[in-house]
Amino acid sequence: MEKIKCECGHENPYGTKLCEACGKPLEDEEKSSTLLDMRYDGVARRSQTYNKTIVDKIWNFFSSVKVGVWLIILTLVASSIGTIFPQELYIPNTVDPAEYYREEYGIFGQLYYTLGFHNLYGSWWYMLLVASLGVSIIVASIDRGVPLYRVLKNQRVTRNENFLKRQRLFGQTKTENIDETMEKARSLLKRRKYKIREENGHILAEKGRFSRWGPYVNHTGLIIFLFGAMLRFFPGMYVDDLVWVREGEIEAIPGTGGEYYLENEQFIVDIYDKENTDEVFLDALERTEGPVIKNFQTNAVLYKRVDGGTIGEEPELEKVKTHEIRVNQPLTFDNFSLYQLNYKLNELNKMTFTLDHRETGESVGEIEIDLFQPEEEYDLGNGYRVVIDSYFPNFTFNEEGEPTTISSIPDNPAFIFRMYSPEHPEEGEYSFVGIQRNEDIFKENDYQMSFAGIETKHVTGLTVRKDLTLPFIILGGVIFMIGLIQGSYWSHRRIWLQRIHGEIWAAGYTNKQWESLKRDFQALEEAGIQMPEDRLEEKEKQKEKE
Amino acid sequence: MVEISRTLLYIAFILYLLGTIFFAVSVTGKKWRDKDGAMTGNRWGFFGFIVTTIGFISALGYFITRWIAAGHPPVSNMFEYLTALAITLSLAFIILYLIYKTNVLGMFTLPVVMLLIAYASLFPTEVEPLIPALQSDWLAIHVSTTVLGQGILSVGAAAGFIYLARTLDFTQRGKKVFWFEFIIYTLTSLLGYILIRYIFQWMNYTAQFQYIDENGQSDEMTYHLPALIGPNEGELLTSGVMRPFINAPAWIRSDDLNTVIWSLITGLIIYFLLRLLLRKPIGARLQPFLKGIQPTVIDEVSYRAIAIGFPIFTLGGLIFAMIWAQIAWTRFWGWDPKEVWALITFLFYAAYLHLRLSRGWHGERSAWLCVIGFAIIMFNLIFVNLVIAGLHSYA
Ligand code: HEM
């Protein structure tokens, strides 16, 4: 398309409304209205100029602020729907979600589940919405940012009369001594930290131009942030796992490929109790039911596998560091963090039994069973042996009435023992022993297994997390904040003072905060320049009177 | 120390009350008006400002002494959080007063500050020890920044409200007047809630119920207001108190619902008493006092408040929040309801800022948006905390 040449000699791109150099209105439509539309200084924006091809149409769609606002509002509304009932993430994971929503929240819960709102933030349409938001931000920013940069760089000090006359703040001053007034004004503006440019005795005073880039900087930050959030879906970027470690034990840390191991030396829970707590808290503790937890922590040792060990063999470990893992104080190493998340107190770990003669009550010997690795046979000497026939770590009866186990965690251990003794060297005697349960199978045994004691251990539950997207998220966040502050806490102000027809013409423009700009003009009254009138305000007052 | 802290807050409350009165006198007093309605020789606004500033310093004293007493920043439960919001709201007012010198802003902001403090004091006010998740320096950093941002955004809402009172045409009964009066009604409901709670607290009113909770367990519940609505299969254990009209189903927190109904009714009564007294929509009575204010100026005040508050809120409510969530909860974002509502607040104000780029969205529409923004903030604070309670549950 052809360029538009202005009177002042500057060549403007096709579609420009106000000459980039002198500000002269270039289009008829602009000539007719009293106040100039100063948005983006009247630059040629692609979206306002072309609307033929499909690319133009898509471009124009996404560059529209109206569309942008709709996308923001839609995201907002969608997000709020997701908080009506808990997301699937937050319901107990032992239940069937379909049932859960129906039972907890009735018909609405069922509807919620059917519509997929229980997993709203991971749904394709929510992601599509956020993606469109991203596209819109990029397109809108390029559409405006690039030409805005051009025009602010090319602007000339001397402006067209028509440009000045039709600013929101405009005033004419007759004065005896123009030179003196201009000089005074210049130094006043300088004192107010304006950057002054002069040309043929005209002045352009400008301040805070960099704040115009604020939105573009913050949009860039947003895009980097969204990009970082998207990376989550690439394999290897993100690990979210859980490891349970019993006191005194060492476990491989999942996600590290068997490279790191963690030992739980000790697990501690403290509660706020009446004795050891500061007295200011007593009233509050009085009111709450149940104990208030003060701290829970894992005294952990991190180990690294020494190279060369073959898989399956006992790994050779090297101590890396020790750390007290608490909530808010994760253990970090090599992009990984281990967080104190959960715990289980007093998990059964070992059980001891004695083999007793029933009639005399005499004890033959004692066996200690590691509930996680029970041995098959315990030899007590002198012909006495105990064999574990069956072991049910978490015992229950199944539908057929047979003993079985729910899991391999010994929450409710039960055993079927075979007791060998000099009296029963061949077959032995059967005994079924569990918690609160000690039965002969045939009710005629000479010997019995008596419960003698248990040993329990605390178990710590740690979240294993690696998140390689964090650098992007942080970078995006930082850039976003910088741009936001840049655009919000400063404003771009321009004051033009020109000698025209023996008068001083003063005009002012700011992208926000007109009251502050007016105060700058008030200061210029000292130099003898009349306060320009605010024509928008005049117009409104006029309207109110009518 | 806790006693000193309490006293300082009490003093602050009184000073805010004085400030309100001074600002109201400066705005409504006739003799300082010249014929254009502009102020001349009016020193009441200045007194109001001084009193408010001393009130703020006293409130700051409350904050610091309570911090020292508890050993952690006093922002860990509903009472402390709402009080902090009230304090930042007064601070935000002071900042904007310094920029724009608008007395009328004080007349509308300070009553809200007082309402917030009175409301906050209805929650348990004891100093509570911190649970492990809150034991972090980020508690102070995250919460104080967020609450400051919310305070500043709220002043924007007050300015928006003033804009509406100044410009709406109250001679025509339409949607706009209705919604404006509705805003006033929500404020009278809050006032109503505070009043009846204090009245029944003063009378030591309690009604004990035995009821069946949503898990089918039998439990007990104590009402502090007469029960209009009882709990699920509730049986009154206290004698000589009012019986409920109906019982709520198990999944509703019936004592909360009961309180809400009481507040709405009392609010309605207060509102109609006001109407009877004034014989016109409240806004129509306010408007003549506001004639001296330039709409473009008050519009800019509200926008300026949002422009200052938005980055601070974003920093505290999203960025610091994410940093802390990464440290305490293993992930910077987890779609917890409170997090989502912070995001919604953020998106809402982002939409506001973008709408202001378009023509026709300055002034009135923008003022409505500011008021809605405040409603979202309060919703997040009160409803999401007390009803949707996720990881953030206070109180
Ligand atoms: C959640 C997403 C977004 C955030 C947080 C955001 C943030 C901002 C902020 C803070 C401003 C400065 C406003 C002011 O100074 O008053 C701004 C300006 C702007 N935004 Fe966004 N924005 C978002 C999405 C979008 C979208 C989707 C569009 C697409 C149309 C868009 C287009 C613009 C434009 C055109 C400007 C004005 C630029 C200028 O004044 O030079 N933004 N944005």
C-alpha cells in the first residue's frame, strides 16, 4: 500500500491517522471531530488497516481488546464454576468420584460430575480458553506495540496547529515577552523532571515515556509464564511422587532412577500442650477441641548411590547430607525437593510371641517377628520350632469366609502358626493368632502362641517433587511484575509549548492521570502561561447543565 | 501486651469515628460553600485527616504489639485478617487523600473501616498458636502484601461508590437506582449483623442443639442467635429459648444460614428506617452534598486506587502466594478454592483495566466495576473462607 506523505514532509505508513512526526490529522474523519483520538498516537495498526484475507480476520479478532476482555471474563467465570464443589483432586482418593459427587452433593453434584466440572482446570476447553488468551495477548501486543514504538521515536517537537488545537488540554497565552516566558516555562518543567526537546523555539516536554512499555513488558511476562506452565506436560519436566519411610529405614527416592536414597532417622511430632506453651495462647487452646499440632518433622539423611553397583544388588550408598524436613522446610537436592506432607504414628513393626505349654503355663521360648519380613521358621532349640504357615498383614475374612489380607501394610496382622514340639515332631499343631484373637483350629492343642509385645514405628510421608518449569515461571513472574509496576506507577506525560501567531499555544497529553498533568500546568502559571482548559470536563459539565 | 494491643485498637476505632464525623461535617456543612458549591475556608477536612492519621498510628500500634505478644504476625485468623484489612483500608485512604485531598472519600471510607473492625471482633479474638503450615516468614510477607493490595483496591470501590452517588439520576426509578440502593442495603445488613450479634452476645444468649451431621453422626451445635432455622433433625437442649421454624438439611451449615437470615432481616429493617427518615432513596439524599465534586476527578481517584492496588495485590496474592505454596505445599499452584478466587480477583481487575482502554467505560461503568471488585474481595475473604473452606481455612 502506498505511504501517506504529510505536509511536513514525513512519510507515514498506510492507515496512519495522525502524522507520526507532526501530528497533523491525516484523515477526513479525524478532521471533523473536535477532540483528537490520541490512542496509540494515531498510528497505523495492522488490525485497523486490513480486513480482507482470512489471516487479517483472525489477526483482527485476536487483537481486539473487546475479544481480549471477553476471554478474560470467560476464564474468570469458568474458574469460579470450578470452586462450587471440590475438584476431583481434593476428594478422598479411595472413593469412586461418580458416587462421591452424587452422594455428597445430590443432583447438582451428579450434574457437576457429568459435565466434567470435577476436573475443570484440566479440561480441554479450559486449556483452550487459556491458550486463546495467550494468542490474544501476543497478537494485540504486536499490533499496537510495534507502531507505537515507531511513532514515539519519530515524533517531532514542532506540531501541526490542528494537532495542538484539538488536544484535551489546550490553551493560548498572549504575552509581552515570549522569549522570557518560554525560558521560564522551560526551567519550571525541567525542575519537574521533564525531558525537554527544543526546535525553532518550540518546546516538547516529555516524562515517563518508558511507562508506555509497561503493558508490553507485562504481557511478555505473562506469555513466558504460560509457556512455562505448558512445559509441565512434557515428560521429564515434572515429578510428583510420594514416599513413605519408616523410622530407621532407608528407601529409594522415586523419580530419581534409583540414584538417591533417604533414611528416616527419627520422626517427631510436637503438640501445643498446656505446660510448654506460651501463656498468651492458652485461651485459644482452651477453645479448640483436640490437640493442636506444633511441629512434625523427619530427621532425614540423604544418600547417593555410588556408581558401579548393579541393579538388584544391595546398593552402595554415600551420605550426602542430613536435614530436618518440616513443613515449610523441604530438603532440596539436584532439582528435587522432599516435603513433609504426611505421617503415620505407631505403625506396627514387630511382634513378639512366646510358645507356652498350655497346662503348665511354662514358656518354651520367645520369637520376634518382623511384620514386613517375617521369617518362615523360628527354631527354639530342643526340638521346638515355630513355622509361619500363613501371614495376613491386614487381616479380614473375604466373601467366602476365608481369611485374607487387604493390603501388605500390617495394620491388623494375623498368623497361622505351626508349632513343632517333642510331642508333635511330625505334623505340629496349628494355631491361629491375630489381634484379640487366639484360636486353635481343632481346640485340643498342647501348646499355644501367646502375645508378648509389639514394637511400633512412626512412618513419615514425603512428597517428592521435581519441577523444571520453575525457572520459566519465575522469569515470567518477575518480568510481569516489572511491567506491571512500570505501567502502573508512572504515566507518560507530554506538554507542547509552541509560538504560533505571536502567542504561546500550550497543549498536553497523558495516557492516564490527567489531574497530575493539570498540576504540572498549574505550575506553569508561574511563568505566565495560562492554565489550559480541560475540554472533556467542560463537555461533561455542559451535558449536566442540559 | 495483648491488653495494650486491644486498647490501641479500641482507641483507633474511636478516632476513625471522629474522623468520619469531621469529614462528614466538612462535606455536608453548608457555611463553607460558595455559590458554586466549592469549598472555601473549610478546615474540618484537615482535622479529619489528622485524626484519621493518629487513628492509623494507633491501629499500627495494635498490630505491632500483638505481633510482639504472639511472636508471629497477627494475620493468622479471621479476626486478625479482617482487622488488618481495615487498617490497610485506612492507610490507602490516607495515601489517596495526600494525592487528591478529597474529604468526601474519608466520609465514605472510614465507616467501612469501622464496620470491618466491628465485624472482625465478632470472630474469636484470642491469640492463637501457629500450625506448622503457617510457620514461615512468608506468612507475614504474603498476607500483609495481599491485604494491603486489597485495602487499596477497596478505596477504589469507595471512590466508585461516590461517583455513582454523585452522578446517578435518582429522580428516575430504574435498575441503576435499585442497584445503588442495594449496595447500601448490603452495608446495612453488615451493620445489622454486627448489631444483633453484639446485642445477643451482651444478653449471653445461647441455644444448644443435638443434631445429625452429614455423616449421620450425632453431634451438638451452639447457636448464638435465636434459631429461625434449626440443624438437621435438631433437638433443642436449652430450655426457655425460641424454637426453630424449620430444620435445615444436613449438608447446610444451619447456624451460619440462620445468621445470614438474621442479618438480611435486620439489614432490611435498618434500611427501611433510613428510608422512612429520609423519605427518598438514600442516594438522592447524598447527592446534594456531593455537588462540589468533579466526576472526572473522583473517577480518576478510583482508577488511581486500582492502578496502585492491582500490582500490590498481584504481588502478594499471586506471586508471593505461589512462592510460599511451592515451599509449604510442594506446588506453586493447586487450584485450591482460595487460590482460584485470588486468580478471579486478578482477572476481574485485569478486565477492568482493559475495559478502561475502550471508549465509554470511564466514569459510571467503571465505577460499577470498582464496586463489584470490592464484592469479589469480600466474597473471597468471607464466603470462601467460611463456606468453601479448603487448605486456607481460618478461624
Ligand atoms: C490475564 C491476562 C492479562 C493481563 C493480566 C493483562 C494486563 C495488562 C495491564 C496491567 C495493562 C495496562 C493497563 C493500564 O495501564 O491501564 C494492559 C494493557 C493492555 N492489554 Fe493486557 N493483559 C491481559 C490480557 C490481555 C489480552 C487478552 C489482550 C488482548 C486484546 C490484552 C491487550 C492489552 C492492550 C491492547 C493493552 C493496552 C496497551 C497500551 O496501553 O499500550 N491484554 N494489560
